[in-house]
Amino acid sequence: MPTIKDLAKELGVSVSTVSRALNNHPDIRQETKQEVLEAMKRINYTPNALARSLIQRKSNTIGLMIPDITDPFFSAMAHDVEEVLSDNGYLVIYVNTSRRPDKEKRFLTSVLERKMDGIIVTPDFLDEDGIELLQRLKIPVVFLRRRPPQQLEMPFVDVDHYEGTCNAMDYLFSLGHKEIGFIGMPPYSFTGKERYRGYIDSLKKQGIEPAEKGIIWDGRTMQCGSRSMGKLMEDYPAMTAVFAANDLLAIGALEWLAEHKISVPGQMSVLGFDNLEVSNLHWIKLTTVAQPRQEMGRKAAELLMQMLLENRLTADSILLNTQLIVRQTCSEARI
């Protein structure tokens, strides 16, 4: 089988020159690159990924930005993203940003360097520098579970977090709850803000003034949920139910209540958001708002594929529905 050395010998140039041509290096003339391609055909040189990239003018790689790979929500979405793209001949390059702005920008910079064909992103921090980097890419970009800023005409795939929260709150009202606490994610989070907005608006529609001491902003983990539940019980003793902005927070709240011998749902109702697999374990059975995580990942990948096939940078966004899943952590308000 011919090697890159044979290719260099055929052309009468050095191996490094051929290598730079296959890497599309700017110091190699376009004529030389074309000669390399023709020589590859003459000697039946099998192109590697770099050479195929030069021939097809694409890398067959897609970048996937994940804010937290340890969060089961994102791992489920990532699975279906990769399934769709892999079936279409693309290699998916994962980048776990650990919710750090510097890693998000480093990823966007690497997209340019690696000449990726497209990317799916879930950024937590998108300042002017990040927006500028995205504008410079000139490749298809799909936002997943995030909304792009107005300056970017890029599609997104998400659910209506506001409506999902309103439906959850309506369920608690139907059970007679009026004193409902809120455990929120970090206030800079778009999804956290939308769920908080749904919580506040739902109370006001019922003529209930939100209790300032009934609102806690924290992180996203079970430990945060446990800590916040303890704080709420201390500051808001009239509370009969709590809405947690994600399932991990809700499960942390359940843990605190169990440790302090407070029965659920007899003494306290708890409702979450996400419908993670762990929420359905028989000792948890959390009532929650389900997001179609796998469908979200699949739709994002399909949308990106559509943009690649049609060679365009814009497309219609996709907003999916949530579903209230009633299990065993909510009951009628205690009298």
C-alpha cells in the first residue's frame, strides 16, 4: 500500500511539503495542493482523514459543547446527538466546559483551528467575546437547551421552561397549596430564570404574594437542594410545598426532609423539574416535569444535519413540550 513517502517521491518534493499540503497549510500554493491530489490518484494512495478533508473541503467532525458531563441530563442528550451524527458519517468531538467561561471560549477557538463542519452548543456564559467568536465561525451552529442572544441568527432546540413550571404550580394549587417555597438554580441560568418567572407569575395569578423568605437561589446539585431545604424550613415555616428548579435539587430536599423525620408528602410536598431516571426509583418516586431529553438531542443533531446538507447557517428553531409526571411526593395541603 502506498505511503506518504511514496507520494512525496512521485512528486519530487519532501514529505513535510506533502504533509503541509494535506493539512491545507497556508504556505503551500493551491497549485501544489492540486498536484498532491492528482498524484494520490495516480499511485492509488489511500487518503487518511486529513487528506479526505482536503479533497472534500470538510472535516466530517462536529463539536459538542457540554456544560457538565457528570449531569445525567446532558449525558442523555449527548448520547442521541452522537447516534444521529455517527449514523451520518460524522465524528463527534466532546468538550466538557465544567460551566467555566474560559473553557467555553477555548472550545469556540478550537472550532476554528480544527475546521469543524458544525457545532452544537450549550453555553452558560456568553459575553461579547463569545458572541464574536460564534459570528466568526461561518459554520452551522445549533443551540441546545439554550437560547442564542439576539445578535446571533442561530437556531435552538429547547422546551418551554416557563410553561412547564406554570403547569407544575397549577398542580400544586389544585392540591390546595398556597404557601409554596422555591429552590432555584444560579440566577444567571436562563433555564433557572424562566422557571423562577413561571413560579412568580403562577403565584400572582392566584392572588398570592410571593414570600421573600420562601425563595432560595443556590446551585444545581443534591447538596445544594439539601442545604436550601433546611434554610427554607427555618425561614418559611408556613410552607406546605416546595418547587425545586431541577430534580437534583428536589432529591436533595427529600434527603433533608427524610433526615429530619418530616414525611413526604404527608407533611411536605416536593415537586421537581427534568424527570431524571433516578427520580423514578421506588424510594424517591418524585413528582416532576419531564423534558424529552433524548428527543432534544436527536432534534438538535437532525437540525444541524439539515443545515449542513442545505449549506445554510440559519433554520427554524424547535420548541418541545414538557409533561407533568405525577408520582408520590405531592398530596393535598395539610390543614
